[in-house]
Amino acid sequence: MTTHNSLWLNCLTAEQRERTCAYWYTVTDHGSMPHTAFRRKSSLLRWLHERGLTIAAPLPDELGTHASIKIEGGYRRQMHMDPEVFDRVIGSRSLALSNGEYTLAVISDDSDGLRTVHTLNPNAERAHFDYRVAEVCFA
């Protein structure tokens, strides 16, 4: 299990966006390690909400305005090898990007207040969702 509690949100300029597969927002861990990225504000906000995270300052009103904003809170990621164990996880269902593909995720509320995003390990037999379709909702 991995805990992520030092995340930063970067709002990109148009020039930066051109170098990042058309992403407007990137998230880094510990200020420099790539974590995830989003093309749409709605997808970013959904990702934050599902993980129980908030941002320390408002997003810029206009796309293309650079900002670096601390993400408040943290969350965990847990991969499972056994589909039966994964199926018993209690939580809300979503999709998660894992090993370059969208797969089913279960997001649990843990007793310490953090949420955990559970997925099946890429080496386990797991569901895959068409990237172009899933991206509309989650990228």
C-alpha cells in the first residue's frame, strides 16, 4: 500500500500544455514526481473529491494561467492480486488509471480518515475500459 500525502497541483500555461499531451493540470508527488494529469477541470475536481482531497487555493479563473497549489490531505493506493479479495472491498466504485489503462477501482473510507483507492494488480485478470470512452469521464 502506498500513501500519497505530499501532492501539488500545477495549472499549466498554453505553452506548457503543448508539451504535455494537452493536459491543463498535472499533479506531482513531493513537488516533482509525476503522479497524474487532467485535460478538464471537471475531471480534476472529480479526482480530488473521490479521494477526499482539497486544494489550498482556488483554481485560476482562466485556463492557461500558471499556478502551483498545495493539495490538502492524502490518500492511499492498494493493489490486489486476488479478485475475490478485491470484490469484498467495501466502497464506492470508480475507474482508475493503472499501468496505462483504465480499470475498475473501489474507493474505501478508512478508519483514520484517509481514503484508499483499490485496484487489481496489472498481472491479475481484471477489467479494462476503452481509453477513449473512460477518458471522457476520468481524464
